[in-house]
Amino acid sequence: MSETTVDDLETGAMTQTAAVLRDSADDMQAQNDAFTGTVGEIKAANPRMTCRNVNVYYDEKHAIQDVSLDVGKNEVISMIGPSGCGKSTFLRCLNRMNDTIDICRVTGEIKLDGQDIYDKRLDVVPLRAQVGMVFQKPNPFPKSIYDNIAYGPRIHGLAEDKDEMDEIVESSLIRAGLWKEVRDRLDQPGTGLSGGQQQRLCIARTIAVSPEVILMDEPCSALDPIATAIIEELIDELRENFTIAIVTHSMQQAARVSQRTAYFHLGKLIEVGNTDDIFTNPSHKLTEDYITGRFG
Ligand SMILES: Nc1ncnc2c1ncn2[C@@H]1O[C@H](COP(=O)(O)OP(=O)(O)OP(=O)(O)O)[C@@H](O)[C@H]1O
Ligand SMILES: [Mg+2]
């Protein structure tokens, strides 16, 4: 019999690890298949957005499956879950951003303050001002800092004159915590700011049109810990005036910024509840496996 080498042992270990991962993936798929409904309270005491039986398809792919969830006034709700589980897809439903994807089809009901946002007569331009979005990668327009903020208010006719526009620009930058850093360089390009400043500029741009809801898709994933801390503090302050839904891969971030947390797995909303409960005492096995780092 030939001698066992280190390579043999490593190969054996890798095969074993792969087998364990495969078994646990099969097990999680089985648990997902056996899913009968979201655990926890999908309703908010004071709902701003109500989503009922939402399904999203990319051609044949059923990316969101029968999700019902409220987003409450003045709350931050986090959406967490493994990559590909549908967090961004669901978030994009909330301001009809999925309309821009040809193969995407959304069914079910989504209301903002009681109004169906998928009503065929509804104009999506004002909707996207009411439900603003901040993306993973800061995306300032190739314009001055001032014009980045003034862009939306101009389109929506929110300012009567230059003084009013100046006021909107200033107050938006103050609320986004950026004013002091940029007040002397408002005519310089937004793209010349640091990554963290650009993300706050994008938040200021979203705030400038007085939205009701702000959607954030991994807003800090391109930022360093200091810039992240500034944005997290800002999210907490913004909650006073806005409703915020945030997708994040950082469970620490979800725990720090949100009052409610929704856990998605393979297109289904597995569990939703108070953030503290989700992280300390999850009810569903899939949630527990995810938050204890067993997969994801
Ligand atoms: N434009 C698209 N066309 C086709 N399929 C898509 C499209 N966008 C997303 N999908 C599919 O829908 C599913 C959900 O994707 P989604 O981007 O919503 O996941 P996610 O939870 O945001 O993942 P991540 O954490 O990696 O950002 C995935 O299987 C993905 O491949
Ligand atoms: Mg995503």
C-alpha cells in the first residue's frame, strides 16, 4: 500500500469539507422548500409602505416569492441574507426601479401611504422622488456639488427662485452632514470628493426632493470604517424625518442602525422582527444558521 502524503490528507479534507457544504446546502434548500410562511410580524404599527404577496420574475427565474412586508414610518428596516437571495430585487420593487429591467415582472401589491404604486396611471418620476434610492457605489452626476443637489428640485420645480434653491442645497447638505466640508467649494465637481463624501452627497441629493422613503442598497460597502460610521450616524438622524429600508451584508450594521430586520433566503422572506430579537433570539433555523455565521 502506498504511503499517505500531506497532499492526500489535504485532498481528503477538502473532499470532506465540500461534502459537508453540499449536504448543508441541500439541507437549507430542503428547509427553504418546506417553508410555509414568514415567521414574525410582517406588519408595522404605522405603515408607510405595505407589500403583499409580491413575486418577482426575471424571465423564468422566480427571484422573489410571495413576500409580504410593511415598512413603518420613521423606522429603519434592514434586509439581510446570503448573496443572491433577492434583497436588491425586493428593494427595487419599492420604487419600481425593476421597471428598467426588460425581463423583470412584478406581481402582487405594493402601496405607499395607501396608494398602489403599480397603478398603470401612476407616473414613476414623482414616485422615485417620493421613494428615493442610494446605491452601493456613490454615483454623483458629472456636475458641480451644487448642481448635484439642485438637479432633482429643478426637475420637480421645488424652488421658485435662486434663493430658494440655495436654501434647499444648503439644508440638504446640512442634513447629510456634508455642509461644513463643502460649503466653500460648491462649484467644484461632485466627483472630486472622497468616497465617503460622495456617498453623503448622494444622500443629500436624495433628501433634496423631500422623499418619504429612502432605499439604500449596501450604502457603505465601498467605504472605510470612519466614513461608514458617519453614514450610520446619519441614517439614525434621518429616521426622524424619513422611512429607511437598507440592504446590508454587515450584521453589525443592521444591528446598529435598524429597529426591524427582515431575513431573506433563496427569494423568500423567512423571518422579520425587532432587530434585537432577530440577532439574539431568532425563531427560524435558517435565520439562526445565517446570523451565527454557519453560511452566507
Ligand atoms: N437583471 C437581472 N436579470 C436576471 N436575473 C437577475 C437580475 N438581477 C438579479 N437577478 C437574479 O435574481 C436573484 C436575486 O438577485 P439580487 O441581486 O436581488 O440578490 P441580492 O440578495 O441583492 O444579492 P447580493 O447580496 O449579491 O447583492 C439572483 O438569482 C440573481 O441572479
Ligand atoms: Mg444586492
